[in-house]
Amino acid sequence: MSIRFFVLTGMAAVLIAGCGESKPPATSSETPEAVETPAPPSTSPTPPPAGPDISAAEQPASTPKVEEPRNLAARKLAPEKIKRGEDVYRANCASCHGPNGEATPGWRTPGPDGRYPPPPLDGSAHAWHHSTETLEQMIREGSPGGGMPAWDGKLTNQQIDDVIVWIKSLWPDEVYDIWYKEIENKPLPKQQG
């Protein structure tokens, strides 16, 4: 066995372990990419229209509103890509990952077949632990064991790219900043020699 095998095995173990339960990182004050902009004013919810009185159990489940991160402009995510990505996501991904990337309750509990339900993509799970390249590969090829279907040939390269941009736009500022520094633009180790 070569040393390369042990290194690759160790890297795979770290990747697999890193894809377990995840919590967003602590906020870092060392984020040069973050630009402070005032939060949009909150709007009070509009009262429901008058109509028949139905019990809470009979009311349709409402989709929680996703709070927009404050530094989208600093992320250099093109608004038109975000919009196109949202449209593609809602048409192809929302039925599994939730309308706003929030997944469904119990996504950390395996089903009867031993597979875990689709995870959230909104920064509250492990999607942000992967580079853009890895996210693209996962969408294109699907997941091992068939949990996530392969979208290669069903979505164009542009649609896949746009969906990834929309997913990144969901991530809280501190998650995006750490992802950008430690995953997407991780410095290469210094070469000896």
C-alpha cells in the first residue's frame, strides 16, 4: 500500500465526518469581505383575510420567510443569476429540499431504508462545507446510493450554476464568509523545496 492511499483514505474520512451534524460557525470579526449595510426595515405581517374560522391543524403550513443576508453585494452574486437560480430551484429542487432550502423536520433521522432525507441548503446543514466545484458535481452526478438524483442532461450548465448561486445567497453572512475563506479559497499548503 502506498502512502497516497493512506492520505486519500484520511481525507475521505475527514470529509465524511465533516458532513455530519453541522451548526453555523461563530461570527468572526475578521471578515474583510463583509460589508455592513443597514438591515431592511421589518414589515409587520398582514392580517389574514376574513373568512371561515378553521383550526390550526386544518390551516395550510406556511413557508417561513428567509431573512436575506446583508452582504449579498459584497459576495458579488449577480442578481439575475440569483433570480434564475431561484426559479430553477423551485421547479426542480424545492419538493425535496424545501421551498427556501430549509428541508423538512427530521432530516437528521434516517428513513426506514437507512437513507437520510434531503438536507437543508440554507446554511444550517453541511452544504456550505463543500466548494462550488463539489456542489456542482453533486448536482450533476447525484449522490452515491441514489439519494440525490443526477441532474446532468436534465439541467443545463447555466441552470446548475444559477442554482448554486441562489443556494449561496441563502447562507447567513458568517457562514458565507467562513465558507469563502476556508473552503472556496482555502490557501494551498506551502511547498517544501
